[in-house]
Amino acid sequence: MATAAQWLEGARPRTLPMAVAPVIIGSAAAYGLGGFRFFNAVLAAAVAVLLQVGVNYANDYSDGIRGTDDNRVGPLRLTGSGAAAPRQVKFAAFGCFAAAMAAGLLLIILSQAWFLLLVGIGCVAAAWGYTGGRNPYGYRGLGDLFVFVFFGLVATLGTTYTQAGQLSAPAWIGAVGTGLIAMALLMANNVRDIPTDR
């Protein structure tokens, strides 16, 4: 049974600033539009952080059961190291996804941006499908594209829209910039994993 400290390490807290950054940028754009709403920003941050932790646990589970993490370097892998049972890690991922969906639903209700229900479903599907399922897109070299879309465009523009009800040029510029930085971080991670990925 994994300890609380191991679960925290498995959540990979060092990745969380990349989840919060688009919310800050999107909120700043909303402020520029005269529509900043603190509680909506907090909900957007909760969605982003919970999705990030969820995808970290989901990747831990999926890579662990495939044997990809057997000789990994870097942060602790709960499944690959045997610190936690695969089923527990999968449930932790799904629990985070469920909590993110609950926070997202409240945000949608407050903002009346009902079309974001489909976007939210897409976020959870993308979070699981990165390394999960029968044909994970992360194993096909598509992770960078999805990270740009979801960590850049969706997170930033969604934050702005759920506060201001509209978008702006600064929101788009911030979304593209954040997406490119997220891609760079993923590429750095992938470079580290080249020996074991082979």
C-alpha cells in the first residue's frame, strides 16, 4: 500500500504550474475585457489541476500495466514500482476526473456556457486517451498536438470565456503562447525517456 507521500509524488506536483498558468492568463484576459470573476477563476483552476493530477495517475496506470515504466527514470511511478496496485491508481485517476467534471459543471452553470459540456467531455477523453485505451495517441507521437490544444487553447480560452463571455486578441495570444510552452515541456520529458521508450 502506497503512503500518502508516495501518492503525492505520483500526482507529480511539479507539473501543476503548467495547469494553473493558462487559468492565470485567461483570467488576465477576462480582466482586460472587464469580466474577471474570482470564483469562476477558482473553479477553472480546480478543473485544470484535477485534470492534470488525473492524467498523471492515468499515465502512471496505463504505462505501468504495459511495462513502459519498468525502467523509467524521474518521478516515482506508483504502478511500475509496485507501490500501489494498478486498480487503485486507475480509481485515483477516475476520481480526479469525476471531481474535475463536477467543478466544470458548476462553472458551466455559472457562466451559462453550455457548449463547454462537450469540451469538458473531450478533455476527460483526451486525458485518458494519452496513454490509455487500445490506441493511445501519445504512443503515436500526437501528444504534442493534444497538449497544445488542451493546455493552451482550451484551458486559456475556456477560462476567459467562462468569465467574460467573449474572447479577445490577448486571450488568443496567451493561449498560443501557453500551448507552445506546454509542448516544450512535453518534449523535454520525451527526450529524457528516449532510452526506455526504445
